[in-house]
Amino acid sequence: MLYLGRRYVLKTIQDPEQRKVTCQLIGGKLRVRGKDLIPERTHAAVQQWYRDRASDVFQRRLDLLVDSLPWLKTPPEWRMVAMQTQWGSCAASGAVLLNPHPVKAPTRAIDYVLLHELCHLVEHNHSPRFYNLLDRFMPDWRSVKERLDGQAEVILRGSVA
């Protein structure tokens, strides 16, 4: 299991007393505990854990980024959508969609994905002006993107729906 760029062991714990399946990161292990843990229930618990973590992490990182971006006063409205080939997207209307999978990547990669989409609020294309914005607010974005894209197969494996 990957979370924020680190590997964790998945441990399932059958607990006949615990009806509701829980998923917690404890001591370097992602522990799934519950009654009658079949693979489908374990998978569903892990996917929900990823979505919950992604929601928290993305919002915290957005809150931090907003302070450094002059075109934003508050974080934009956003929502999570599992995508197979994109880390995120931004419509001309300003709707920001974020793939939950980057929560598996290091924080710097998450910041790159967020900044990329936030730059689209100003430049709705991949013009030189768009890339100048990226350069200005994350000078090392190319190397961050290269590392993230190089890990895409591992990060995108499995669902976070």
C-alpha cells in the first residue's frame, strides 16, 4: 500500500465482535479490522480510507497553496473523481476535479497536481503563459511531474472509487 509516497503493509484482522469494518494506519501498517472480512469488504474499506485521506490532504494542501497564489483568495470548489489517465482537470467554468490516486504520491507531487489545476483557472490551456505560471510558483515542477508520471502505473493500480 502506498500513502504520501511511503509503502505500508496491509494487515487484516478478523474481529467477530466488530460489525463495522475499520481501516487505520497504525505503526507502519494499514490495518483493516472487522467481522467476516472477505476480500471485497477489505477492498471497499481500503478504498474508502484512501478517499477520506485524499479529501483531507487535498484540502489542507489547497489551503496552503491559496496563500501563495495571487489570483485566489479562497480555495476553489473541487470534487474527487477517479480517472484512469489524468491526475486532475479544470473546466473553463472553474470546476476543479481531482483524481484521488495522487494521495499515494509524495506531498510535493500532490502540490504539483493541485498547482497545475489552479493555474488553469488563469490560463485555460497549456500555452507558454500557463507554463510560466507553473515555473513561477514551482520552479522544479518538471522533475516533480517526471517522477509522478514515472510512478503512474503503481499509483493508478487498484481503484479508489
